[in-house]
Amino acid sequence: MRRLKIALLSRWYWEENRRTGTVEGGPTQQLAEAVAALGHEVIVLSQSPQVAELERFQIGTLEVWLSPREKRRDFLTGLRDKWAKHTYRHRKVYSDAQDLGEFLRQRGPFDVLWAHCEEPDGLIAAIAERSGIAVPPILTEIYALRYRFDQGVPVFTEHPALRLAFRHAKRIIAHSELVAQSLPNYAIAHATAEQLAAKTHVIHHNLQREFLRAAEHRGPAAEPNRILFFGALNEKKGADVFLKAIAKTQAATTGTTFVIAGDFTEKNSAFVQLWNTELTALKTQLAPGQLELLGKIPPAEAIRQIQRATAVVFPSRFDEFSRALVEALILTRPVITTKGVGAWPLVTEHVCGLVVEPNNPAALADAIDTILHPTAHYADNAHHLAHRLLHEVSPEAIALQIATHLEEIATG
């Protein structure tokens, strides 16, 4: 295996990790460290596409260059910049591409560009198209998609940055079959479905070490009749579906405790109003103490709450993968989820929970009652699966798969 020089273009997670004092960083940082530990040189450029005023520092064997996040001064500036990032017709975006191109000239030559998600991918493609410099082969990693909901159903929206990225990518990593199957919504204008499928490969997300360490030790036994919703309070995660389902369960009449861990992550006044209406109605139907609202909690508390739960519910309308679902499984807790979640095949294959159709409170309520039944075997199956997943989703295991693709596209 020859040593590769890899340029990793990420978004803002590196700077956020440092600002919050996170010692280990997030899954992206851990994965990059694991690739570097395999002997490759990884140079990180974060905060793209705003590349000016770069700051350099080291994280272990990684050389990281950060640029500060652009602060939008007013509404009109925000609209202009958003439009510019999507079309590459604004002067500022040309300068961003030129700055990024200059960075690649100064730090290179690179064997591979390893790009995360939308804006970095689009900028690499913009360099290839507009800046006139030769770029190395591109590994595009897609873990988020652009869409909106129409009556609970995801409607995919075309995204020029993604289209540019697909045109230039030598290989595409999708984090679930659900993502892989959704990619033609963006790239089909520049490639046939067969061409796109040929260069798309599925590699699951790696998990944070804090959860992996917790899973290595036998945790406390689950508390009986305790159902946990773990996720953001938004339309995507189906938080409102969970509220509606609680009222339809038999468990609600027999003293089951329902726990909601998460907070609002979007400025969506319509959803907030719907949530508050449903929450007020639900509180009148439950006994005191049956509903716990925890808000946003840190990872250590998330681990504790998962371990306390009898089962964890992920009722997302659409979720590209759901790292949280796998975190619950490696902590040996059975799960309830939907076919709108990328990780759902794990649940059905290993019978470690139940899968229902998205946006269906009645079906979700039935699943909650089923998983709480004393003869249910889902918890035992989740316990057996946890030992296997513990090794399959570590940063080191995922890094080996990523490194194989990096080496293959670097050698043609």
C-alpha cells in the first residue's frame, strides 16, 4: 500500500469541535484520524466554501486548515450568498473557487480529493470547470440530501452543487441504500442510472468513540416500560408522529413512561405550533410523571437515557441513515423505526425491533405496544447484534473501507 496525500474537504465540524472543547472531535475527525493512522497523509480544509484567512493547526497526525464561517449581515446579503452558492454566477463564488484552487496548488500535489457533502463537492467541481487547474480524482461522500416535505412525503430538490460533484466524482460513497437510491434525483441529467450505480458504493457511518466505549462494558439493565424518543424536534425526525402515537397506545393507559430527548433545530413556526398543540393535548391524557421532556442532552446523558430505556423510537419521515439508531443498538436496546430511515434493514434482518411505514401514528402505536409485550424477544436479539456492530461501525473499520476506495481511485 503506497502512501497517499489526501485533501479532505469538510464543512464546519472541526471548528465547532474545537470551540466547544471536544477532545475527541466528531465522527468525521475520528474517521480522518483513522485513515491517517493507516499511513496516509491527510490534510483537512474546513469551513469551505469561505476559504479566506486560513488558520493552520494540528490534530494528531492531521494537518488542519480552518477558515471562519461567513456571517450574513442582513437578509438581502443572505439571499445573495445563498443564490451564489447554488449557481456559481456571483463574483464572490469565483473568488472562493480561486482561493480553494490556490490552496490546492500550494499544499499539493494531492493524490485524491476526499469531499464531504454538498458545498465542498460543488466547489471542487467549480475549480475543475472554471479555474483551469487540473484536480486529482475526487471521492465524493454524500451523507445529506436536499428535499422538502409535502404532506409528510420527501420531495427532492435539484441542487447544482451536487450535480457538478456527480459529474466530476470518480467514486461516490453513500451512507445507506436509501441515499444511494435517492441520488438519481440529482445526478440523472449528467449520468444514466447505470453509470451512477456503477460508481456509487454504500459505507455506513462510523460512530463516536464515547458510544463505542460505553458499549464495550456491560451497562445497567433497562428499566421496564420506558420508551425513549431520541432526536431533534422537527418534521424530518417525526417528533410529532411520536406524540400522536403515544395517545393511541395501550401502554399509555398502563403507566408506561414516555421520554423525549431533543430540542428544536429549525426555525419552523408551523411545526412548533403543531408540536405545542399536540403536546398540550397529550398531557391531559397522561398521568403526572408519564411524560419526560429532557431537551437537548450531551452524549454522556444520551448514553444513560438509552441504557435506561426499554426501547428507543426513531419515527423519521426521512433520515438518510440515523447514526442514533445504531448507537441504540450497540447499547443493546431494541428500536422502532420506519422505512424512511436508512438503517432500517439492520432492524428487520436481525429482528432487533420493528419497522413501520413513516408518518403513521397508528402503526407506530401498535409497534410500541408489541415491543413492550413480556414475551417479546427483540431485546435479546439487539444484545446479540451489538457485539457485531461494535466492530463494524468503529472509525477504524470504516476507515479501512474508505482507504480501499481512496487507493483504487488514486491508482486509476
